[in-house]
Amino acid sequence: NAGVMQNPRHLVRRRGQEARLRCSPMKGHSHVYWYRQLPEEGLKFMVYLQKENIIDESGMPKERFSAEFPKEGPSILRIQQVVRGDSAAYFCASSPPGQRIANTEAFFGQGTRLTVV
Amino acid sequence: DQQVKQNSPSLSVQEGRISILNCDYTNSMFDYFLWYKKYPAEGPTFLISISSIKDKNEDGRFTVFLNKSAKHLSLHIVPSQPGDSAVYFCAAGGGAGSYQLTFGKGTKLSVIP
């Protein structure tokens, strides 16, 4: 039973480049959540998506960040024109339809560690 | 404004003894609380949860206690084992945007053999 798969595990980008982070939810899960963990901090909610829909992006920075979860394929978190402050661990979680993440054992991926140099 | 607080960044406990990790919250709309365990370079792993209608939930060596009036919860691990050494995150959900989890900053537990 494959868990939540994130790739790449590590990503290095120069300032001004684009970063694309991918997340494949667990089989049967149609809800995806992205969280960011800055150094020495807890995880912070960024965005909640269902297939082809952004449900809540209240935690996303207004500029340069976008997310999608197409009908086919993984969810993508895209960061344009990266800056040093974007360096963090980005975690994806998934849950089945009909269940709030807070009521389930939300399954997290291993994360993508983004380093901006 | 930190809605979920873990005031102890670290905790050291002798193997075999009890580990007690604490968490405070401010948002009275939270109705579900979870503990996650995290190893370096790994994602958080769900450990145990508790609904606001309960005050205790037990799973093997792990017990979570919830004191709603004090807006406080704690995770007890007994007996502690070296493999329990990790960062423990308290998380809360419920209320507006109930699909979001709000995390504390974590407590690094070290179990000394």
C-alpha cells in the first residue's frame, strides 16, 4: 500500500528560478493538503485541493505560489521566482473523500526539502 | 498569533520512565486533537488523536489527556523507549476551515538508554 509520494525529496534552486513540487496521494484519496515547515517551526497550512478544484488557499502567499490537482496526475505546488525565504520543507497530506483531515489519520508524505541558493 | 503552543522545545527522559509532552491551545473552536511523531528528513506520522467529547484516549504505550477547561492536552508515553526519540507535534482541527490542522512547533524528545 503505497503512501503519499512526494518528489523530488530534495530540490535546489537558484534565486529567481521556478520550483515544482509533486504529490501523489494515497490510492483512493481525492483530497490533498499542502503544508510548509520553516526551520524551527511547526507545519503551516497552505492549500487544500480536491480533484480539479482549489477548496481553500488561505495559507498560500498571494504572489508566486500556485497549486493544482488535475483530473489525472499528481498535485503540483509551483513556486515562481524563488527567494531564499522559500527554503523550507514542503509536506503533502491526503485524505479520503467524505472525511475531514482533522478526523482522520491524515497521511503525510516524506516532504520535499527546497533549498534556494 | 500561535493558536497551538508547545512550550518545551526539548525533553530528555530515561529509558523505561514516563515521557509527558504538553500542548496548550487558545482556539475554543478546536474539536479534534492529534499527535504526530516526526523523525529527521521524514514526514509526520500520526500517533494518536482525541475528540473534544473525550478526556482520555489510550493506545498501547501512548495516552492522550484533554483538559478542555484549561485548553490543555498532554501525551504520555510509558514506558519510554530509545526508538521514541523524535520530534512530537501537537495539532488541532475544527471550527472554521475545519479541514485545516494547526500545528505547534514541536517538542524534541530524547530517550536515554
